[in-house]
Amino acid sequence: MDVNEREMRDRQHPVEENIVLQRKLWRFERVGWFVLVAVVILTLCGLFSRGPISSTQTTSANGNLQVEYERFHRNGSVNSMVIHARGKPNQPLLLDLSAAVLRGFSVESIQPQPIASSSSQLGISFTLQTDGHGESVLYLALRSDGVGLFKTRIQTGAGEQVSISQFIYP
């Protein structure tokens, strides 16, 4: 009997061992290490907050409305949302965000300040000034206040719209 075969047999002396059970535990431990490494890699990639998996953008059908945002948030964290909208040059542009924004997030800051803004049970409305090319950019800092999946619709006064989904972890 070689050394490997002797090592893989149950023993009674000096300590009682069940080698079959021990091998199962070693296998379970290895799987646990692989799962732990996978969770760390996914975390670094943005599964639980900022990162390549979380950061995304969506654009309306004709490209006049584009939103850059994070898919995944942690409750209490602040994340940014950037809305690019195109309208008539040097004219006011109406932008509506659905009520899901108010249920899952609180608006920490808005840059630049809109010409006018209002909120209702339907959501938040901003009136923005476009530049000489008809473009306007709105930067929002949103604090995550809810938990779960929140679907928001963002729409311009001209009818351009995009829908976004964001998940807030507890």
C-alpha cells in the first residue's frame, strides 16, 4: 500500500477521522471559495452599485433624449443621473420624470437650475433652457430612499420618452 492510499483511509489513532466526510468538507470549502471570489468580482464590476455592470445609458427612438444612470443602488447612497435633451434652439424645453423617482429617490441637487419646476402625484416637471444648438443637459444627484425595483419614465414636452429600471438594495 503506497503513502497516498494510507493517507486516504479512516484512522482511529492518534485522532479519530472519517476521511470520506473530510473529503466532502474540503470540496464544500473549495466551492465556497469560488463563490466568494465570484461575489467579489461581481461587486467590483458594479453589481451592487457603481461599475461597468451598473452604469448604462438609454436613448429615445430618434435620439433627442438620452439618459445616463446607474441600474443598481444601495439604500442611502447618492448616485447621479444625466439627462441630455434636444429641442428647438434657445427655447424652453419641458422634461417630465414619472412618480417612481419620487417614491424611490430624493433629489439632492439639480444642475443647472431649471427655469421652472413643479411636482405632483404624477412626478416632477422641469422647464429647461436649450442652447443655440437646441441642446440641454440636466444633472441630478439622487439619494436612494426605497428598496426594490423602480421603473421611471422620462419624457420631453415633444413626446420623446425613455423608460429606465433601477434596483435599490437594502
